Amino acid sequence: MERLIDGYRRFRGGHWPEYRDLYKELSKGQKPPVLVIACSDSRVDPAVIFDAQPGEMFVVRNVANLIPPAEKGEGQHGTSAALEFAVRVLKVGMILVLGHGDCGGVGAALRGMPLDDFEYLDDWIGLIQPALARLGDLDRQTPEAKEALEQESIKLSLERLMTFPFVAKAVEAGSLTLEGARFRVFDGRLEWLDKAAGAFNRVS
């Protein structure tokens, strides 16, 4: 608690005075140009990675930065609801799926299921299975397999975005673009997906 309160005091003493006018303007409403779907991992904060100011990004974070298939029925559908709000209400112009190196969720998928009798994680991590199948005969005990699955999982989430009718409609209308990227925690490098080539290229 003290760590959080101390951080708030630094915010009020430094950040708040600098951005006071911006927050006043933002109190009238938000209009972020981009939705970032990122992992909940404490080391991968999109606002820090992209040096973003308040109001610049609408962010959804979950375990392993996953997009579920578009489906209705039972369940709370938190990620899907945030996606719908960003596209249909905020009308963001871009959705970025931001994965990262050393992802625990991806590592769990590589190790196999079940995950020690967790109540929620098994089903959620199971969303990675189609990407896992794409690895073929690659040795799943290697660092190369983990990196490959992190990349394939991002591609799979981008594909699943297009199963949401409101996303597909916006993309086809030219008002929305879908992008993928991967942040390497160990060296702070960002890799951006070249969708035409299917490869992740380091941003210089």
C-alpha cells in the first residue's frame, strides 16, 4: 500500500502539474486512436513501451494477450466487450495485438494441459492450441519454439479479430487496421509484424 501511495504522491507532484490541462480536456471524453491488446505481464506496459500520453491508447490486458473467437452465450466476455466498445463507440483507427518474449501463458501452452487444476487458466490458455498446432515438428523444449509460438499466437489473435462482424466491417470500410507486434523483455526491442510476409521485423 505504501508503495502505491508514494507513487501517487510522485504523480501529483510531477506528472499531474505537467499534464493538468490535458487531463482537464480529457475529462470531457476520450478519443484514443488505437486499441492495444496486451498481456497482463507486469513487465510489458504499453504506455511505457510506446511513451504514450494519457488519452492516446485504449488498453485491454489479459493473460497472453489473447483474442477469443467471436461467440455469444454464457460467460462474461470481458475482452470481447472491450473490443466492441473500442471499435463501435470510440471508433479507434487501429488495433494492435502486442505480445512479448518470455510469456508465461505461452510457456504454459508449450508445457501442455492441464495446468495444475486451475479453475480458469486451463480454458483460457487453451485458446493458444491452434497456434501451437502450427509449430509442426519443432522441438517444443527449445527457446526457438517459445518464440515461434509467441509470434503465431499474435497472428492467431489477429485472425480471430476478423471473426467479430463489427471489426470485419470496419476493416473492409477502411476505417480500421489490424497490427501485430512483439516486445522483447530482455533487450527492450520491438518487433513489428509484416503481414504480407508473415514475419516479425525489428523496429530500429
